[in-house]
Amino acid sequence: MLEQFMAGFGMALRLDTFLLMSAGLFGGMLVGALPGFTTLMAMAILLPISFFLDPLVGIPFLLGVYKGGIFGGSIPAILVSMPGTGAAVATSRDGYKLTQQGKSRKALDMALFSSVFGDLSSDIFTIIMIFPIAFLVMQFGPPELFAVLLLSLVIIAATSGENPVKSLIMMLLGLWLSFIGTDPLGGVERFTFGIFDLKSGIPLLPMLIGVFAIPEIAGVVMRSDGIRHLSSLVGERLSFKEFRASFKTICRSTVIGTGIGIIPGLGQVVAAMMGYSAAKNASDHPETFGEGELEGIAAAEAANNAVNGPTMVPLLTLGIPGDNVTAILLGAFVAQGLRPGPQLFEEQGATVFAILIAMVFANVLFLAIGYLSIPFFSRLVQIKTSVLIPIVIMFAFAGTFVFRSDNFDLLMLVVFGIFGLVAQAGRFDVMPMVMGFILGPPMEYAFGQTVAMGNGATMAFLFEERVGAICVLIAAPIAGIALWRRMRTVSTS
């Protein structure tokens, strides 16, 4: 595996990779800086572009969008108290107060430096950790893989959304949708209802854009687009002394974000809130948090950006997305012929390491582009969404069509877009459904292989495998405790 790493290092040093990563970073920051527009929307809309690029260019491009978008959300959060992403909510608590005090430049500099430090540290951690985890996963057989995927779905269903029952319903719906098409083991058509286009299953790209981008676009349209009073980018730049005073907090939040990133289903919002709370509890002056504290910005931004790298660990080794954004990344990997899972490192190890190494280099570009373009991005909050929405919708439909040039994909986009709107109105989280749809086929295939290997005695054979037994035994109490707590919360609210 060390040889693959060294080969990947050489593969990552490509000019076109760096150029497209820079474009992705700039595009992500641009979208994140627009109030109401999210990283998730940018990823969903720009996903089709990566299909026409080499994997070592297309996927780093999307990773750039991912990294840039998370930081970009802090810009409107600081300047106009309108978080560009959910992860920037904690940042807005102190950021806007600093802007009112004439320190907006210090606040944005702190957000940038904290973001880059947290992101870079977690990326290095990811590369270090991917070696032992990939080696372990490569020893997995069908029983172990089935058990791990089952455990992941149970945890996702138990911890996602506001209501665990709704999350379970959505996950089961996603599993059923994944069964539509041709049985991978028996070659029998299932749930196609006589529709020829469904024989190959529901296409992933229209589903992702439909359930994620369309509701986001509708949300921006329905929100008021009133006059935004932009405070000018004023004040001195952040000094090294001020950054050093918050360095301990940045390190703490980086550790918190890195740990949360490894666990599927949590994501940047949870990391930012936990990092902010930890900084406030550890501070000698907690009363200043929420009143314009640079340390509060450092805590939130380091934590939410530290999630970016570790989410790649379960994604690459087991094919389990950690959140909505990495679910879109999974679609990019699959479209490029890089199916994440136990065999990926055996078959495409050098390419995977090249992508991970490119993530580390992206942080250098992240720092340079962010530092030079903060004045430009700070003016974007004045652009009316009524001008941008038609362009975004055009990209959504064009991107869906050009991948396969199939009108059926446009129909699927509309269907899942309407479904996403209905789910949002009913307060159903679509994340468990997408997870069920993505993890359903590999779990079904692993289950079929497990049945064949056990000569029909599936559960007995599964429990003979140590990893399988451990995962099944862990899933039951985790699901029980999580569901019990969530149901208590729902019943008392």
C-alpha cells in the first residue's frame, strides 16, 4: 500500500488538477457567500461537470467546491448575520457583533485561518488513518460487509432528522427504491411497472439533484429577498497575536470536528455547535461569547471544516457517506468508475491516494484564494436572488440532461424535486432515504453472497464471523437507546 501511496503522490502533481481545484474553491466560496445558497446546492448543481473530467481532476474539483463552500458560508454570517450554510450558524453569533464593532476584516480573517488549519489537520489525519482502516476493510468478506452496512443504516435511521419514526420510514423507502430495476443476483425485473427505463434502476444523479437542490432553490424563492444592509469590510487585519491567543481553541475544535467527521450522519452543523460550546465552557470569560468574541469564530470554523477530511474515511473504505454532501461525492466516484468499498484500494489504490493528497494541497490554494478574494466575496451579499435563481435552475436541468442525454432523467429530476418539497413540508429528512438508496444495492449483494456461503443458514453463518457478530450486537443497543431518547424528546416537545 505504501507503493500505491507514493504512486498517488506523483499522480496528484498535475497542473490541471490544481487549476480545477482552484476553480472549485472559488466557485464554492462564491456560492457560500450568497445568503440562502448552500454548499449542498452547489455540489448538486456542479456534480455533472465532474463526469466529463478525468477522475484526478473532476473529483478534486468537487472537493474544492466542498471546502470553499463551507468557508464561504461564514461571509454572510459575519457581514449580515445570514449564515450561508447551516454550519455557519454558530459563526454568526459573534461574527455579526464584530462587524457592528467595525472589526469585520478581523472576523473574516479569523474564519479563514481557522478553517484552513482545521481542514488541513483533518486531511493529514485522514491520510494517516486510511492506511490501517483500508487494510482492515480489505480483509472483509460479504458477511462482514453486510453487517457493517446494516449497522450504518440502523445508526443513520436512529440519529437523523427530528423524528426517528419518520427517519426510519424514509430509510425503508430508500431501500425499496434501490430494489427497483433488475435483481443483481437473479437477473429478475422488480417493481418496474412495465416501464422500460426503470429496468436499469432509478438513476442516482437526478435523484440527488431533485431531493437536494430543488427544495433548496424553492426555499430561497420563498424567503423574503428584502434589502440587505451590508456593512463595509472595515477594520484592521487579524494580527498574529490574536490568532495565537485562539490557537488552543482552534486545536480543540479541530479534534472535535475530526472525531465527528468519522461518524456517519452528524456533519458540520453538529461539529460547529460542539466546538463553539466547548470553547465557551473552557473559556475564562464565557460571558463575552455571543458579544463579539474572535475565539467563538475560531471555534466554530475550525470544527466545521475539520469534518471535511474524515468523512472520506467511511466513504472510501465502506462506501458509507457521512452526510448529504458526501452522498453527492459518492455519486461522483461511482460515475467515474470508482465504486467506494473494500475492493477500491486493491483496484484503484494509487488513484484514491492521489485524490487524498490533492485534498491536502487544496488547503494551500484555499488559503491563498480566500485571503485575496475576501473583499470581492464580501460584496456578493448585495446580489438579488431573483437574478441568480433562473441561472441555478438552468444549471440543474442542463446538468441532469447532459450526463446521459436522456429525457427520462429530466422526468426523474422533476419527480424527486416534487418529492423533496413534499418531504420538506412534512418535515421528513431525505438524508436517510438517500442513504438507504445508496447502501441498498451493496448490502443486498453482500447478503445474497452471505446466504450462498452459509448454505441458507444466514444468521448462524453471520454470527460465526467476528466482525459480523460484533456489528449486529452493537446495532441493537445503539438503535434502542437512540430511539428511546429521540422518542422521549419528541413526546415532551
